[in-house]
Amino acid sequence: DIPKPERLTHVQGIVVNPDGHPAANLLVKLLRDDKTVAETQTDQSGEFEFERVSTGPYLLRVQRSQFAPAARDIVVTDEIVTHLERKRLYIILGPGACQDECSAVLTSKRDFDRTIRKNNRH
């Protein structure tokens, strides 16, 4: 089941390891037609943001580190939303030996919290 591209008005989020700890200093890229059009790094809290991104489809990719990489198709729109309606990406990296499929890219804080709790039970 391939997820549909996530529609966002602002590209921002947080990257954590499988235990829920921030993943600092990781490269996050936006690609279009296999070419990097923007990149940034996560800060010490694992957070990232792309300030200005033109509308259209992208592949969001978090680099491989000691953890698995993560990727998700997104579409940046110019819809008018309030600050509270903005979607934020929650990226949980998988174990290092895995590929993209082991990582999760979510937009729901509730699903993010549930996944972290599940990971910490193992």
C-alpha cells in the first residue's frame, strides 16, 4: 500500500531515532526529478524547516546515518491555513541496517507518540 503524497503548506518537522531521541545534524533534502532543489540540517532538537519552497511535488529525504534513511513524497501547496492548521512532519528513523521502509514519516502527533511508545516496548 503506497501512501499518497502528503500535502503541506510549510515544510517543517522533527527527526528522531527509533527510541524517540532527537537526531541532530542530519541532512534533509527536497528533490524534484532526482535533483536536489533545497537542503537543510536538523538542529540539536532534531527539528528542521525549509523557509521558502515553491509549490509542487517533491521527494523529502533524510540522509542515512547510524539509522536508516527516510523518504516521503510531498506536495507543497499555497493553500491559506492558520498557524494551528499547519501540518508538521514527524520522522522516526529505523534501525541502521534497514532501508527507507523501516522509517516512518507521519503528520499526526498522536500516531507519532503511539509509534514511539510501541518502539520502546520492544
